[in-house]
Amino acid sequence: MRKIGDIASRTGQLTQVHNLAPLPPPYDRVEDLPARKKLKQEVLDRIDTSLDGFSALGLSRPQTPEEERKFIARFLSGLEKLLSADNNWAFLEPLNLSLDHCARCQSCVEACPIYTASGHDEVYRPTFRNEVFRRLVNQYHKSGGRALAWLKGEDIELNAATLCRLLESAYRCTLCRRCAQACPMGVDNALLTREIRKLFSMEMGIAPKEIHDKGSMLQLRTGSSTGMNARAVRDNVAFLDEEIRDQTGLTIETPWDKEGADVLLIHNAGEILAWPENPMAFAIILEAAGISWTMSSDLAGYDSVNYGLWYDDAQFARVAVRQAEAARKLKVKKIVLGECGHGHKASMVTADRLLCGDLNVPRESALVLLRDIVISGRLTLDPSRNDFPVTLHDPCNMVRMMGIVEPQREILRKICPQFREMTPHGVDNYCCGGGSGFALMSGYNFADWRFSVAGRMKLKQILNAFADCPSPAVKKYVCAPCSNCKGQFRDLFQYYGVWEKSGILYGGLAELIVNAMADIRQPFIKWEFH
Amino acid sequence: MLLIILISVAVIVFFAGNTVRIVHFLRMPTPLRWELYPIPKGPRARQRYGGSYFEQSDWWTKSHDTGRAGELAFMAKEILLLRSVWENFRGLWLWSWLLHWGLYFYLLTTVVAILAAVLRAGSFRLLHLAVLYGSPLACSLGVAGSLGLLVMRSLHPRLRGYTTRSSVFNLTLLGAAFVTGLLSLSDGAGLDGLVRVLLRSPASLGHYGKISQAHLALVAFFLAYFPFTHMTHAYMKYFTWHGVRWNDSPAIRDPQAAMRLAASLQREVTWAATHIAAGGPAKWSEVASDPGGRGAGRA
Ligand code: SF4
Ligand code: SF4
């Protein structure tokens, strides 16, 4: 059994992923899975994989004692800032509460899908990385900490190995907060994990490329983490308008920058490129329901993503403010957030106290607007068009962290005769395994870990939900009203061959509604995996 | 005399330590929202599945339940029945429950004993009886709980790796306090006797047996030690649950929010990564309104 102090071991790998929780047949045949990516020796020589053999960050360990000393000094300086009101007023209180009040009772551990999927690997316990972090704080930040740590037998050597493993392990948690729900003290291991990520990003400039360089930085430069600038996004959406005409015969021109509209719709811009059927479905529904709506071509006004939510407060604040400014400029009545879970939470919850006065434009979930439209009877819906097995994935950010549970269910109960729940569901759901940026991260060999560990419990749940119709001949649909979750499902299903073996497709909620619209000529959902 | 001084100092440290702790947290800047569902507010039906006001369209135009009844009912179950432990770690529950109830009864009987002593309640026989039976009950529960937890912590594979010297110390301290509490019944006048003497004629404490004195010394030590441990979760749960986990209060309804935010935005940022404030220290307001997207400097 691994001990907490092992994190500091200067050599060797802390654990190996091998004893994974079993999957139902035919997914239990390891030989059918793609071989795990073998990193070249030159890469292994360069990056740190000493936690579990995987790398999310491609972190290079300091090579000389001088480099190591500087690395540690930067960490300690970041630790001071993390625990100061000036630099971390936004999370200082919950951070300290979670640092100080853990009873080490381990009530939280079984709630963690990563820990259970890994076959209870000690290194993936929700409490492992945070106990390391807590001890480092106690030992190196508090006065008299070193003596006390030694006395309590809780001292940890602070070396490069400790820090590299600590940071990598902060990217072995999806920030799903199931563990936080289970904690009797109100300690939040996800928050602590995010604070670790934050320290490394905000002080040392270390974060996964996919969510920083190619994510929030790109969004602040171009307007979207996809790299689409205002012109590109308008061109792409115009193309989708044409697509709607071709597919349905409806003439829709997506409104842009319409001042005084009731609704500013902000999609996760990734939808426009990867799952265009979702923004198309929204346009069809909003037009059919007679909603006064617009999209914004302002910087970040057309992309609801805010990756800072997962790792960096400055990036978070910048994006949140830009999005709110876009809405204020257009004088819309409300922002409606499209099917993007973290975009929902970032804008509606976490940014709430950042946006004061007229910048705090009311924000609402698209699921609520869609529910109102469906229930109001403004659309003619024919549920028999959706007469295939459907289950619902609950995006953690919308459900566990915002309590938006029923609107999507009200819709599905009305339009999907074969709707069935997963177990567990609602606020107790399992994360898709792509949370906190993982759906975007595939560098080095991280994708293998994401599919074999992070997405495992979700895959199991989905298969169980369709246990009564396992044949690939019966086409089934996982409704995932979140762009990141869909990204994870796309990659996860591909890795396990879920479409071929079980005939399970994933997609959004708006698509199901349009598929049920009686006045749309052809089925809107194309049963093609992409 | 030494014991009296020890007890007096312990009581002062206990109250001062806990006050400092509470004030410390109260004075921290208002954090950003970080709530977690289910939250026991709003209509019952919605609470049952963990729904929130965000489920309503134009939620900002509707009235919200800001009452505490749901929170209190939830917390009562948490405090009295240790609901989260029951749901998430059944094997630990019994011992933890015994220890907690030992502490609750001990606290209760001490309060009753103080009351009886202050009221000079020879005639309040009920109070006397409550202490007479409450005290051994509290100590028995406490002994069973702390012993059970010590065994669990040493043997259970889920707990072993996370059992620190301080967890063993804390449980041993509590166990010793409860054991001596139990033994002091045959040694002296029991809890009400000790409390009466402490309040009325502390000088005669020396007449009591060694075990009673050891008990008082252990309780005094525990009181002084308590504010510096995670055991303050007893009241800090107000902050972790009510203040963070259940705090879904929207800024749009909060007239003070803008003022608090303005103060926080004036704070200086000294984070060193180049993408934060490449030109040197800046205020949060400047960082947030900076277009960003600059600063290479990734390590
Ligand atoms: S985080 Fe909570 S549940 Fe987990 S060990 Fe700490 S106190 Fe127990
Ligand atoms: S937040 Fe989720 S993934 Fe992370 S430790 Fe907790 S339960 Fe596990």
C-alpha cells in the first residue's frame, strides 16, 4: 500500500494502472482494445511520468540541483500567494476551510469514480493528493510547521519529484465533486485540486497546453478557443443556415448582434465545428417558437467556454467579463447558455459575484428555455419519431453544481417514449470522465488514461442503462446536453468501439426536440457516428 | 491549586482560541460562489431531487426561499445521526456515532451540572438525577466510541494509511478523558460533585481522588487543545455548509455585493506567471479587464 510520503520518492513510478474495475462483456476483452500508446524513450527521458506512467502536462523535471532549488522556491512563493487575501480573495475562505477541517475519515473515497474505476488505487484516492498538499501547507507555510510536522510524523520532503507528482495528480481528478457531496465536514477535495492547479498556473506558468495556450489564451486573442474569429464564426454559422435549408427546407438566417433582443444565445463554439447539428437545432427551435434572439460577434460573446474555471482565476475573470460585456452592449434581456456544462457554471454561478451592476446581465440555462418551449405546446411534436432507447447524461456542472435536474427530464419524458435513467443519476451522477478539461486533453499518453480510468464508470453506467437491448442493431441514444461531455463520449465510444458493438450514439438535447418536430420532413438525427 | 490554574487557563484558551478562529474566517474576503447540490432550500419536491431556482425561467424575477428550516433539518440529521458517515462509510458509523453522542451527553450533563450548582439546586432533584445518570452514560459511550475508532483506524484498510499520530493522539486523549470520567464516579462525587466544587469551593478540589483530578486535567487539556484541531468542525460546519456549499445567493439580489467586489478588485495581484500581469503588479480590476491572451512564458 502506498504511503502519503511516497510522493517524495526520488526514483520510480508511484503506481501502475492495471487492476481496473471490470466492464460488462464484450468490453471485458482487453485484447479488443487499442494498444496503449508507448512513449518514445527520448520523450520519456524528457518528461515526468513518475506518478502513474501517464502525462497530462509533459512536465519536464528540473535537471540540476540549481534548477530544482528554483522550482521549489517558485512553488513556495506560489503557496504564499495562494494563501493570501490579495492574490486569492476569490477562494481563500473555502480553501482554508477545506485545508483545516478534514478528519481523514475517508467517507468520501468510494464516491470517486476515478478511485473506484482504478480498482481502488491509493494514488487516485480523492484524499491522497490533498493530504499531500495539506501537509505541505502545514509544514512549509505555517509558523513552526516544520517542527510540528516532524513531531506528528507528517513531514514530506519537498523536492522536484514531490511537486511533479502533485501537479500531475491534480490532473487525475475531473473536479466532479462527488467526493465533496459525501464529506460530512463540508471539505471539498475538488476545490483543493483546483487550487493546486491554480498555484502552478498563476505562479509558475504551468498548465496543460490544451486548456491554456490553445484554450483560454486563444479565446482571449481571437474570441474563441476554437480559434474562430468573428468573421469565421459568422461564415460558419451562415453555412449552417444553408445546411438547415438543405435538410429541412426552412429558411433561417441566424440573427447577429441584434440590439434589444430578448435572448443572447451563447453556444460553446466547438459545437459549430464539431457538432453543427446542435446549433442548427437551436436555430430551428427558437425560430419556430418565435423567440426574439441573437448571437454576438464580440470577443468571447460567441463562445461560452471559460476554461479558467478549471485552473486559473485571472483567465476565468477575463473571459467572464468579456462575455458579460457582449451582452450588456447588445442590451439583451438575458443571456441563454447553450449546451455547455462548464460554460453554465462559469457564467451563472462562479462569475456571479464578479459581475456587478449592469454587467450582471441575467443568465439562464438553455435547458430551461427549451423546456418552456416544449411544454408550452408552441411546437408540434411527435414522440413516435423518437421511439428508440434514450438515456440521459447529467453534466456535473449543470446538475450537481447548479441543481438543473428536471427541465431536461421533462422534455425527454414528453418526447422520448423509451427514455430511461442511468444509475445513479441527477445530482448523484458520474462524470463523463472528460470533466475539468480532460475532454480536450490527449497529449502524450493521457488519452489512454482518460479512456481506461476516467471514463470507465460512465461507460459502465451507459451500457447498464441499455442492458435490455444490447444488440448494435437496436440504435440507442445518450443525450448529453454538454459539449465537453460529448467530446468525451466521442473519444470514449471510439476507443471501445461502442457504436459498432452496441449501436450507441451520443448527441445533444436540442437535436432530439427537432427530431420530434412533426413539420420537419426528414428525421433530423442522422444515425452516423461522428 | 495547579489544577485550578490549569482549568482556568484552559477555559480562557478555549474561548479565546475559538473566537479568534471564528473571527479569522468571518474577516476573510467574500469568496466567489461554489455551491453544491442538493441544497435544502426551496419547495420540498425540488429539494428531494436536488433541484435549484435555476430550473425556473427568468429565475431572477421570482422569489426564492432563503429560509433556514431546510438547512436546520438537514444539519440536525447530520449532527444527531451522522447521516453522511452512515451513507458513505457504514463501518465507521457506529463508533463515530458513539463517540459523538458521548461528547454530546458529556456537554449536556456538564451544562446541567453547572445549572444545578448555580441554582444551588438541592431541591431540583431532576437535575441531580440527570447528571447522576447522564455522566456515566456519556463516558461509557465515549469510551466505546474512542476505543472502537482507535481499532478501526489501526486495522481498517480504508483508514490505516490515513491514521496519523495526531488522530491516534486525539482519540487516546478523548478515550482517557472518558475512562477517567467513568472511574471518577467511584473515586469522588461524580461530574456534578466536581462541577459544584469547581464553581463553589475550588480550594477543596485537592480532597478528591487522583483519578478525578486526572479527569479534570485531561478535560482541561482537551479544551485548550481543541481550537487548534480539525475538531473545530463542530461549529465550522456552519461555514463549510451554510457559507459555501449551500450559499446559492445570487449577486443580483445582494445590494452589498458590488461594494464587496469593488474592495476585492482593488487588491494587488502579484502572481508571477507572465500571462497574469506581465508588466508587474496590478490591481485585480486591471487584470480582469486586461484583454489577456498575451505572455508566453509557459514553463
Ligand atoms: S475530505 Fe471529508 S470525507 Fe474525505 S477524509 Fe476528509 S473529512 Fe473525511
Ligand atoms: S472531484 Fe470527482 S474525480 Fe475528483 S477526487 Fe472528487 S470524486 Fe474523484
